[in-house]
Amino acid sequence: MAFRIFFIIILFLLFPQVSLAQSNYVLPYPSGMPGSLSYKFHLLYENASRYWYFGDFGQFDYNLKMTDKYLVEAKTLFEYKQYLLGYKALKKSDFYFPNILFSLAKAKNNNKDISQKKIILKQAMLKHIETLERMEVDTPDTFNWQPEKALPTTLDIKTTIERAINIRKNVP
Amino acid sequence: MKKLIILLYSAFLFLFTIFSYLFVDPNLSYLKDFYSGFAFSNRLLTTISYTTAILIFFIFYGIFIYLGVKKKINLKEIFVLLSITAAILFFSYPAMLSYDIFNYIATSKVLFFYQENPYVVMPIEFVGDPLLAFTHAANKIALYGPFWILLTGMPYLLGFGNFIVTLFSFKLFIVIFYFLTVFLVWKLSKKIIPLILFALNPLVIIETLVSGHNDIVMIFLVLLSFFLLAKKKIFLGTIFFILSILIKYSTILLIPVFLYVVWRLIKNKGIDWEKVYFSSSLLMLVAFLLSPIREEIYPWYAIWFISFSFLVPNKKILLYTSIAFSFSLLLRYVPYMFTGTYMGQTPFMKEIISFIPPALVFLYYVIKKKI
């Protein structure tokens, strides 16, 4: 009997369930997509609202919101095989990322307790990684973008996704 | 006789100020020496005492109105009375009936101390802030207009980082606006009765001088706007009207009245100010009645319409309904005070208490008019 239990435990340890990083953090709904007229207005609004979100925590919220938004945009565009636009959206999501860490560092310097914000960020990053890992499976490694009247470009999607994952994994 | 009344009134206000400290929040560490827990452990006695106090407030109110009607009180005596009222109630505990003053301070702190946008960042996000222990709406972004938040910079900065000083500088700030509003009521009406009706109204006194609600600031600015319009200063009148909206938004409903006045001024036509105040009172009554859409009807919202209805005391139905509302809304606190819960029968009881007396008064005058 003892041997059977030991054997079952060993089996569990040898073949653990494969689970992706999971987080309760909720990403936003996809907003308007590039190409529509409203999207341009939305970009203007986004730029203006940067000033509305003043302060360290305000900037943290703004940049996290932006990095979330563009990640969802990238995911949606990749699903619709809009690889160039998706690729750009993913890079934009990464672009906002350092600002989050910078605003947290600033808040800490200003003697604000950032423990809750760090938890939020950690949860967000787990959700991002979860999304990016799925994205990596569902998208081609590279894509040859052939614009009209211009030279073709190869989009290294896999490397970009991996870099995005690494950025998020390195959150302290 | 008058001196005796004033003396008794002062003694009553003094006792009411002491009574207010029975409600000190157990989490308010800054006032821990005043905490007794009495109001929370002796609910029946507290409720009876509070109800009796409201009745006494209204008896005095009736006496003052009587003295006014009989022309037995002059402007100087009213000013003395108001000064005594403000001086005593200034020291009352402001969160006796509502915790809004803590929200004002918390919102102000988000902007002026933490330098964050209070419309984006909630006070609760500042982990470890001592205000969080007793601020009841810390999990909400700013509920008030931007001009109010900017104005609160003054009392907040005058507090020099000390909570008690900040708390009382907020109270002082509201007291100043109370006197400014009273002054405008006098300037607009030029009569003693509207002045007494407004300035010595128990609801106005309790919600402004005790609880320190910002509604008085909004009303001051809109009355100032009307005052300036009466002096044909359209530009300044417009500025103050907009600033009034930017305190608590409710005066946005007065835009039709405001535009009507401006149009009459531009056309060089006379203005029937009684009609203006009457319409304003009705519109603010609508705003008051619509407030459950946002949250619920709070007693201090009555200041929105009673300020105007007391400017036209000859509109008897409006006048008596306003006084009935002042009375019933102050009793709206009773169900919670007694039960200690917002659940169960409390919400129903609150509505019954708030609306039955004014509805009866209203019906009485409608029937009386028809007969």
C-alpha cells in the first residue's frame, strides 16, 4: 500500500500538469482598430489624456492602461492576420512599459507606498505573459510584408513577442 | 424677553455642540480623547435626544420668524444671533451626521499633498495614509466639481499638515461662505423675513455650520451671479454662474433661468426677480428630487431649493413645503441613528420620514386654496 502511494506521488511529481501563468487581472476590451477615422481621434485623445493623468500614480495608471490597450490591439490584429498592424501595436505596448516602472520609481522617491501598485503590476504582467504566450503559438514566426510600390519587409514576429515576454518577466 | 431667548438659544447650541461629540468615530485617532462610543451603544437615547434637539431647533426657528414678522427683531440683533450660532457650532464635531468633510479633506490631500489627479486616483490608493481609517468614500474618485477641489486648497494648506487644524479650517471656510450667502440673501431680498428664514433655518445651520457641506458654496456663487446680473454685470455674472456649476454641478439645471435673465438684460427689458427665484427654486427642487438617480436624497441637498424659496416667502405653498422638508430631512437621520444599519427597514423609513410631512403640507395648501 505504502509503495502504491509512493508510486502515485512520484507520478504526480514526474508529470506535473502543464499550466500557463494565470492572473485574475482583466485586460480591456479591444477598442477601435487602426484604419478607421475614429482611431485617429482616439490617438489624439490618448495623447491629450496623458496630461490629465498627472502625478506618479496617475502616470502609472495611464501607462499601464496604454500597454494593456496596445497588447489587446496586437492580439486582435494578429487574430485577423493583420500582421504589420499587430506588430506595430505590440511594439507600442512595449514602448509604454518603461514609463510604468519609471512612475513607480518616482512614486517611491516621493515616499508613496507602492506595494499595492507593484501587486497590480505583477498581476498585469502575468496576464500579459499569458496572452503573449498564446499569441506566440497562434502567429507565424515571421511574416513577409509586401507593400505596394515598395520593398518587402520581413516582420520577425516571434522575436518581437519573445522580447515582449522578457520585458514583462523582468519586472522586479 | 429677547435676551432670554438668545441666552436659551446659545445654551441649547452649546449643548448640541457637546452632543455632537458623542458621534466621534472610533477610528478617528486624532480625537480619541473625545471618543466615548455613546451614540453607537445607546442608540435609543441618542435618537430621542437628537429628535428632541431638532424639535427645539424648530421651536427657536418659529420664535425667530415670529419676532421677524412682528418686527421685534432688527438686523443688528439677527447678526448677533448668527454670530453666536456660528461661533458655537464652529466647534461642533463635523462628522456627527455625515462624513463628507473627511472626503473633502481626502480629495484635497490627493491633489495638494500627493500631487495626483483626484479624478483619476482614489484616496484609498495611498496605502498607510491615516485618513483612510475614517474616510468613508476613500474608494471613489473625486465626486465634486473642479472649482470646489481648487478652493479646498485654501483650507487644506492652512491646516499645515495637522489634521485637526485642517478639519477646523475646512469648517471655518464653510462658515465664511455661510456669512457671504446670508449677506447676499439680505442684499437680494432687502427684507428681514427671507434673511431669518434662510440664515436661521435649522437644516441650513446643521448641514452648513455643523457638517460643513459645500452646497452653501455652490449656492453662494449662483446667488452672486444673480446679484451681479441684477447690477447688469453680465460677464461677471456668467463667470460666477459657471463657477457655481463647477462646485457640485446641480446648478446646471438653472441654465434656462440664467439664459432668460441674460436675454432680458440684453433686450433691456425688466426682470421679475420673484419669478426668477421661484423658477430657480422649482428647478432646484427637481434636481433634489432627481438625486436618487445618482445616489440618494441627502438632507443637505435641500439647501439647493430652500435658498431660493425663502427669497420669495409670499409663495406660501413653496415656503411651507420648504420648511416641512427642512424638518423632515433632518429627521431622515433617525432610522439609521436608531437601528445602526442601512439595510432592512431603514431605507423605507427614511423615505417615509422625508416625504410624508412635506407631502401633507403641500396637499393641505392645495386643498385650502381650492376651498
